[in-house]
Amino acid sequence: MINQSCYDAHPSDYWMLLKPRVMSLVIFTALCGMVLSPGHIHPLLGFGALLCIAIGAGASGCLNMWCEIHRDAQMKRTKMRPLPDGRIDPDSALAFGIILSVLSTCLLGLITNWYAAAWLLTTILFYVFVYTLYLKPRTSQNIVIGGAAGALPPVIGWICVTGTTDTTSWLLFLIIFLWTPAHFWALCLEQNDDYHQAGLPMLPITHGDDVTRRGILRYAFLTFLASLALWYVGHFGLTYLASAGVLGFLFIAESYRVYYQKISSRKLFFLSILYLFLLFLSMVIDHFIRIYVVS
């Protein structure tokens, strides 16, 4: 039940609407896309572009929470968010999300180029309308398709610098796209009762834990193959290959344990976050090694 007795919002409540933990990953992967792209951007413009991407990601989170206020109120994990807890007026949250969406896309177009702005707007609209409103309440494959929104930030960062895309930028997209189901389903296994209470057709509910665990293992392996493909196209060297190999082994090994030993997926959930962070960090390190050491 949503608390509507009063609205006593604190600035930190509006900050929570932006989903800052998700935003931090968006900023990091977008920054990696900018650094790895074959071009240059003035540091101030680069900072402004990252800020716009962060604001766009926050706008997506805000609109997502507005759309899901009633579902969030039914889940232990989310019922204390500002909207279901009644600390923020829903109309104010909606206006906040729309303003941030328009502001972020317009500023990104002015700072960098309108192609990047178009992709940022596409990401926001896809996350809100395709994933949140259409896919999430209708299919157990919601996160598989909807994960495209979270996989686009490095592509947008790349476009901010170059004004275009290439194979490498879309492989960055593919890695996050394939990583997302394994990451999110690990959470779903731990929060199964919450999603059932909210009436959401998440994979553990519709197909059972075993199918979900097998799906996690399958997508962990596909993510590993995508990371190797990034090396195969020739943009990265042995530093990245070694890192991708070790990290991929650990990711797959823990996924294997979750599937065959039926252990808790909580460790895998946090490991998957660390995996993606270190994988992208290894790309940046390899990139600078090839520029400043090898050459």
C-alpha cells in the first residue's frame, strides 16, 4: 500500500529517484566508450557529455520508479523508495523525470553531436516504454530484451567522440547485453518472493529455479565469448586477453556452482558487477599500454 498521507521530500529522496548505483555503472561504461574510441574530445566537453549521459540514465530511473510505484509498494526491497513511501508527490517525480530527459538529450546534442543525443533519447524511451511498461509485466524474457537499454552507454560515449560507431563499439554493447541476464537473474533467484508478490513474470517464477540457473550459466559463457571476440577484432592486446580469460573463468565458475551445486546466487550477483567493472577497466589499461608503452 502506498503512503499518501503527506509529501515531505528531502533532496536525497530526489537523488534516490535517479538510481545512483545504476547510474555509476552507466557513467563508467560510457567513459570507457569515450576513452577507447579512435578520436579525441576536449576534457571539458567530455565531462559535460558524461554528465548528460548520467542525467539521462537518472531520468530513466526516475520514470521507471514512477511507472512502477504500485509494484514497488508490494516488494520488501523497494517499498521504502521515495514514491511508494509517500515522501515525493508522483506528479513531481514525473515532471522531474521528463525535465531531466529533455535537458540531458538537448545538452548532449549541443555539447557533442545530435547522433549521440538521439541514441540517448532512444535509450531513455526504450527503458521506460519498451522494458518497463511493455516487457517487464508480460514476459519472462523481459531483461534479455530490455537489457539493450543498459548496454548502450558505451556506444553513446563512443559516438560523443567520433560521431559514428564501428564493430568495436557494438561489441562493447554486446558484452553488457549478454552479461545483463546472468547478473539480473542472480538477483531474481534471491528476490523470488518479492517478484511473485508484485505479480511480475520473472524467469524463476515462470520456469523455475533450475531453468534460471541454467540460463545464468549459458549467458555467462556467451558473455565470455563476446569478450574474446573483442580481442579477436584486433583492438586489444595480450593484457586484455589475459584479463578477459581470468575474469571469464571466475564468472563462469561461480555460475557453474550456482547451477550444479544449487548454492545461493547472492555471491554471483556481486561478482558479476565486479566482473564487468574489471573487464572494462582492463580494456582501458590495455588501451593505454598499447599507446604509451608498445608504441
